Amino acid sequence: MNSFVLDPTLQRDTHFICEMSLSTVLLMDDARFPWLIVVPRVVGARDLIDLDEAHRIVLWREVARASEALRTLCTPHKLNVAALGNVVEQLHVHVIARFRDDAAWPRPVWGTGTAQPYAEAILAGVLGLHRAEFARANAPTPTWPHGGSDSGAG
């Protein structure tokens, strides 16, 4: 039984996007930056080395998937990926799309200005885009049945 519970700060400051095999993907509630947070659902994990090797591999694949989603949806100049944990000790990885004209460029996003929560109408659209992108990327690749008239055989 997994008694994993998302840290209260992450619950308060983010919106749910999807579940991956190991991790929960969240949207940071700061409209200034396209910002995902990938949280492995492993009880007691505070640092990357708290995960066994198999979970570390899966986590980095999922972080890469979140990075690909932001690149596809936002076409940023740069992607920032970081796992700090000084404020929220529960292991989580930030994936942030950065632009040369964003509010913090070229500095880190932390400690720059005040977070601007998404307006409800915009939030629904942003969440929908992210959910669709993760669903598209995780869909099985379609294959043609063998031997039918569309297979090119015969």
C-alpha cells in the first residue's frame, strides 16, 4: 500500500495535469512562466538518491516527457530543470519554459516578483492543452492490421 500524500504547499500552489507511471505532473499557478512540476509518488523521498535506480530512471524519463511537452506547447528559448527542495522537502522536479523576454530572464524564476495566478478562464485552457499533449504523447502508436486491403499486400 502506498500512503503517498502530496506536500500541502504543492497542493496549494499548483493544478493537477496528469499521472504518469511514477509521477504526478502539476502546473505551477504562476501565469508569468510555463512551469510544470513532476513529483514522484514515493513515500519519504526528499532527494534523488532516495529513489532506487529503477525509479531514478523512470523519473528522468518523465522529466524529459514534461520537457518535451513544454517545448511542443511553448517553443521556449531554454528549458530550466531543477530539483531544489529547500522550501518543499518532498522530492519534486521543476521544468520551466524560459523566454528572453520573461519576467526573470536571465535570472532564476525563484524570488523574482510576485506570482500571478492564472485567471480561471485561461487556466482551463492551459490545463486542457497540457492534458491533451500528455495524452497524445502517451497514446500507443497505431499499426495497420496485416493482410487487409489497406495493408498494401496483395
